Amino acid sequence: MKQIISNNPMIEDNIVIAEDTYKKNQKVKSVYNSGIFEKMVGDNKEKGEPPKILKDFFAGDIDLISGLENGKDRLEVGCGHGRLLKNLSEVSNKVVGIDFSEEQVKKALKQTSENINVNVELMNAENMNFKDDYFDEVLCLNCTLGNMPGIELRVLNEMKRVVKRGGRIIVRVFANNEKVRLAQHENYKRLGFTGIKDEGSAVITDEGFYSRRFSKDDLQKLFNDSGMEPDIREDGEGGFIVEAIK
Ligand SMILES: C[S@@+](CC[C@H](N)C(=O)[O-])C[C@H]1O[C@@H](n2cnc3c(N)ncnc32)[C@H](O)[C@@H]1O
């Protein structure tokens, strides 16, 4: 039976961040701790399924992974309950999944108990407990970067720090268009979230859920601010895949 092998002190112990940003991210964590995520992506069909554009977007993560080169050491940032870790395990030498939600990490550990090349660690993506230049590839899929209000650049900088020189960062996010925005509203309503509204290019809820969409310009700026030149590709109607080499 796998166990939580690192309980990295959370951000509050390590870095000073604006209180508002800190609170927003803690609320996101509490939503993920409530266990709603499996229903959000349709892994648990108790409350129906997501709208097609989102279902296709979620399935796109698996397509992306199936095209990865075999045998690399990979990190998945925000691995959730481990939906993608088994797929990553099949194409990788080693996989580490990190997440800051205790509940998600417990589930991911259970899901991957048979996958000997997978480790799951409780860790904040803003402040990772890995050496510099450690992984061949670092992935942040399923618009996880869109769940990180105000800390996107810090997380990207951390992803850059822990990937090897010449290694690749792969990010997959929701595209900022009306179809995705409406589908987000529909999906969160289906799940019973309250006070669903728009805040810039994010949809937020009274529970503190936050899910941001990105334009090509947003992504270009974010990666440039981190000192990288991104390759940004549209991925179906709902998303972008961004790749950058360190
Ligand atoms: C959209 S889910 C994606 C889960 C998984 N990658 C998948 O596709 O099924 C985002 C995950 O990122 C985690 N997360 C959000 N902010 C984080 C942070 N600052 N550090 C670590 N994990 C974070 C959440 O707890 C959640 O499990």
C-alpha cells in the first residue's frame, strides 16, 4: 500500500503571498477536498456528464499522453485523483504526481497502488520539493493552471526550475471562447455549485471554485514572463496545448 511520502509544508510556511491570493487558492483546495472533481470530469456519473465540448477537452489529455515519447521521467502538476497517472505510467520511466488537496492525493495513491513507477506527493505547485533540473518533462494538464488564481506565473516558474535543461514543459488549458464559458457554467450548475458568475476570463462560484480560460496572448505573455518561448497550438474547440523547452 502506497503512502503519502512527502507532506511538504504548505505555501503559508514558505513564501509570503498576498492574503487575498492565498485565500482564493485555499478555497480552490477546499473545493477539491470536497471530492467533487470526479463528477466534474464525468468519471463519476452520479450527477450526469459534462457538456460535450468539455468532455472532449478532458479526453484530449489522454490523447496527448498517448503521443508522448516512451521512457522519460515525468512530473504531473495537479494530478487530482490520478485520472491521468496510469496513462502517464505506461509511457514513462518514472512519474510523480503532485497535488495540494489531501483528499485528491489519497485517491491518487489508491488508484496507482499497482503502478510501481508512479509516486504521488502532497505538495503545493508554487513551492515544489524537488531539486532544480530534475524531470525530463513537466506536465500541467486539464486546465489545472486555470485553477491557480494569481499564482500562474509562480507555478510556471517552478515547473521551469524542476525541468531539466533542454526538457519540455507541456500545459493544456481551456481556450477563452464563448462556447467554453457557457459549458463551464452548465457544468458547474449541474454539479450544484451556487453563485456561478464570470470574473474576467474565469468562472467563479460561492464555494470558491475558480476556473480560468486563456487566450493565445495570455499564454504567450505568461511563458515570455517566465523567460520561455512557447509553441501554442489550438486543441479542438475547447483548448490550447502549450509546449516550451527550457
Ligand atoms: C482540474 S484538476 C486536474 C486533475 C488531473 N490532472 C486530471 O486531469 O484529472 C486540478 C488539480 O490541481 C490541484 N491544484 C490546484 N492548485 C494547486 C496547487 N497550487 N498546488 C498543487 N495542486 C494544485 C487541485 O487540487 C486539483 O486536484
